Amino acid sequence: MLTKRIIPCLDIKDGRTVKGVNFVNIRDAGDPVELGSLYARQGADELVFLDISATNEERKTFASLVKDIARHINIPFTVGGGISSVADVAPLLEAGADKVSINSAAVRNPQLIDDLSRAFGAQCIVLAIDARKIDNQWTVHTHGGKIATDKKLLSWAKEGQERGAGEILFTSMDHDGTKEGFAIDPLSKLNAMLDIPVIASGGAGLKEHFIDAFVLGKADAALAASIFHFGQVKIPELKTYLKERNIAMRA
């Protein structure tokens, strides 16, 4: 049986970890390297570091920060933000990242997924999709959730898989930061349709929400931020809770 993963996410702005609600109302949550190191020691399976202002500020994710992260943690981690070409990725992997996350640039140029997968392998490429329900359809957004596109969640995820993405990171903008639970219906549809792992993101507030994501949503991994950053749920307690309820977790 494939084990499920718990993945803390660290959104980074101006060198600090931040967190908002529905992609707005951002507040400081601490030093990203210190938090990442803490989560690694607590038993997180992977980490995701997203430079959330890189795309809007038209700059690249800092390889120096990635190098600093790699020096302090010993678990796999993904980095994203401002990645728009093959040339952007090599320095990040060389600095110690295990995977890269692409979002806005892939929507603008879907061929980027093919190019990155061919250059570095599908296992390194995470297609992040931020979506919000509009007129009863899950609509893909870019630029940190600021711009609605004509792409729909399910068809875009399917195309991403076909082009060579190794994982889908689906964030429900409607649920982000609300702590009211993950978006289970689209999550379950994604997992029924795709052959690659799907990471649930947006809405974790209680330990029970992770059960829903894994059992009802069939997610391969669950990502959360607020509840870890502000101490509402501790990773060791969460993993023990899930194991006690017969969810196969990594050691």
C-alpha cells in the first residue's frame, strides 16, 4: 500500500514565511529556514517552499535561499515561484531542491511542462494549480490567484499529466486559510482521473480534515500551512492520529 504524505508549505515573501486567507490578508509566520528545519525534525515527509511574489515581481526564485534550506534539512523539498524556463530550474536543483513547482508560466506556455519533464524527469516537476469555483466550474487562476484564466481544473490537470508533470498540487482558493476542510469533491475527481499523485492543499484546520482528504478525496498527500505555522496541529500528533485510524503513513 502506498503511504500518504504530510507536507508543510512555506509561502515566502521578502525572505519571510507568510500566510493569508483566500490568498489575501497576509501575515508573518516566521523564518522559512528555521520553520523548515523544525518541520523536518518533527517528521514532515516533504516540504514545499513557494516564493509567492516572484511571478508578480517578475523575478526568479533565489537559489541562495534554496542552498540555505538544503543545508538545514534532510527531507525532500520542492521550490517554486517565478520559474519560466529550463534555465531557471538547473540552479535550483543544483542548490539542493528535489523538485520544482510551476504554475503561472505553465498556463501561459504549456510547452514548458514538456520541456522541463524532458530535461529533468517527470519526478522533478510539480504542476501547481490554484483554482476557484466560478459559475459552478473550478477555474484556474495565475499570478498568486490574482488572474482568472479560461482553463478549467480537471482538463488542465489532465493536460499537465499528458505533458509530463509528475505530480499535481491542487489548491482550492475558496478554502485556502479558512481551516474549514479541503475541497473534497474536485479532489476526488482529480484522483479518479489521473495516474500521477495529487496533493491536496487549501483548508486544513483540524486533524479530521486530513482523514477526509485521504479517504474521501483519495489524495496522495496533504499540504497545510497555517495550522503548522501557528501551532494548532503538531506534525507528530497528526501522524499518530492518522496511523491510529488506519491511514498508511510514512515512518
